[in-house]
Amino acid sequence: MATVELESNKNLANDHDHMKGVKDLLDAGVINSVPDKYVFPENRRPSAAQVVQGESIPIIDISGLDGSQQERIQTIQALGQACSEWGFFRVINHGIQASLIGSMLDVAHQFFLLSSEEKMKYGNRDVLDPVRYGTSFNAKVDQFFNWRDYLKHFCHPVLHTPDNPPNYREVAGQYFKEIRKLALKLMAAISESLGLQPTYIETVFKEGLQIGALNFYPRCPEPELTMGFVPHSDHGGLTVLLQDEVGGLQVRHKDHWVAVEPVPNTFVVNVSDHLEIVSNGRYKSVEHRAVVNAERARISIAAANGPALDALIFPAPQLVDETHPLLYSSMLYGEFLRQQQSTALVGKGNLDLLKTPKRE
Ligand code: OGA
Ligand code: NI
């Protein structure tokens, strides 16, 4: 009897319209198994055995950038080391108010609690549309669906937001503005750590494009069978990620995965593909993934701080020489972004396409 019930439950779940999102699926009825669409082949599942214990990403106290000359130099060196050894670091003492962080997490949560009809007003849109809601990564092409719903919207140079919840625009406007200031400060320090002028990255990025990406990972009855977010690197320059207290982010380090524990009021920053290009590979964008769990839904809020859509991104000439041959060909950020968002994610596959042929 129980098996029959489970079967019919699974059939119902398999017949559901998955384009509306994972939350919509769960709201439609009791789901006690993961529908086939979300079941990953065994070798792509998030085996706990691949996750090492006792390691964590570096922590950078960025108040040092406003300190004495010696503190500034030390902080820039620590940032450079974090970028080259990990490509990921946690930022503390960033000066962004805890109340603003709390409000942002609140409005993000409220957005995902809206009805599917309301959210689908922003569904099925072009990948470069300034506001879009969706599920998985690119549900039109993904073979296996990620256990994830998302909202993406442009934040800079022009703020675009959904109309609901009513206070979303005001809170997100303030939040992403503060995050952009933080990202620019980090980019200046990172430019210096590469021996470039502090304004170098900001200048090649032109006006810049900041995209907010809100991730919602509902509770999952069989988390070991699926992925919240498949392994990928991020487009753009620097991603600044805020996660709630649930946890699920893992970063590839050497040949294993390291969990990034949630720490309230801190941000996780990572080197993204266009910083790898500008640095001519000195700093590498790093693969990361999100796993889900059976107990609690999780929210994370990423801000991709990248170049303007019409900015041509290429390795800094100062970082190309006899011992450091040119590693990437140049490409307009807008073209890269369209391609990256339109294909199923496979690790760093999109950046690999820009790699120059190896010299003998
Ligand atoms: C992303 C991302 C990870 C997470 O939004 O690009 O990698 O922990 N998110 O949600
Ligand atoms: Ni990411």
C-alpha cells in the first residue's frame, strides 16, 4: 500500500509543470521523493565523501584597507594570496549594516513566497532581460534540473526590480548599492595586488553591470539524489554572496570540496571568470556548488559585479610577457553572458572556450 502511494505520488510529481519552480511543485501536494527530472546520475551527485573537514576559506578583515599604510599593504597582500590560492574568501568588518542585511534576506524570502502566477510574470524571459524569475539554471536546456528557484535582476547602472513585495525595490536598491561600493573597493585593492593601477579593473569594466541573483532552495525529501546548484564558476568580476544561516555552499579546492559555513553578517567573495581573464590567469575563478537538505529551505543572495555589456575584456597587457603568455582571447562581456546563461553549466566550460591554443 505504502509503495503504491509513493508511486502515484511520484507520477503526480513527474507530471507537474516544472517550469514554475521547485516551490510550486512542493505547494502542489506532498512530495516524499524527488521527481525524475531532478535526479542526477550517480557520478554527479553531491557525495559527502568528497567534502573535506577542517579546512575553510581565508578570512579578510577589510577594515585594513582604511588603516595605516602598513595595514593597507598587508590587507592587499592577504587579498592577493586569497585570490591566487583559493579564489574565494570571507569578508569581515565591511561596514554594511546588519539591519540592511536582515531586511534584504527578508524581502528575498517574501519574493519567493509570492504566488507562482505573480512570480511567473517574470518567467520565460530572454536571458539578458533585466528582471527574470526561473528555476534550475536554464530550464530550457538543463538535462537534470537543479533544486533551485531564482530571481535575477539588474541593479547597476539602472535598478530593475519586480513590483512585489512592495518594499522590495527600496530595500534591494539600498542593499545592492552598498554591495557595489564594497566590490569596487575590493577591485581596487585586487588591481593593486596584481601590480596594476588601483583603477585598472574598474576602468576596463567601463560603467559596469551588477546583477543580483537570489537563490531559493526549498527543503528536499532526497537531497543526496540532486543538486541545488551544479558545479560552476561565475561570470563577471567579483561575486559577493550573502547566505542565510542554513548552509549548503561548497567550494572546489585542489581536488576536493570545502564547505563554506554560514557566518552571520559576513560576505563570501569569489573571483569570477572576467577577473581571471583580466589577470591573465594569475587569479582563477573557482568552481563551487550548492547542496540542499531535508530540514530547511535556504536562501542565498549573490551580486555579480561585472563589466558593462559592451566592455571588451582581455588580459591586462602588463601581465603578459615571455614567462606569462597570453592565455585568453578577448570577448565582449555581453556576448559571453548571453552564451553562459543560454547553455547548461558544466564547470568552467564557458571560460575554457576563450583559452588561447597552448604553445609548444
Ligand atoms: C550563485 C551561486 C551558491 C549558493 O548564485 O552563483 O553559486 O550558495 N550560489 O547559493
Ligand atoms: Ni556561483
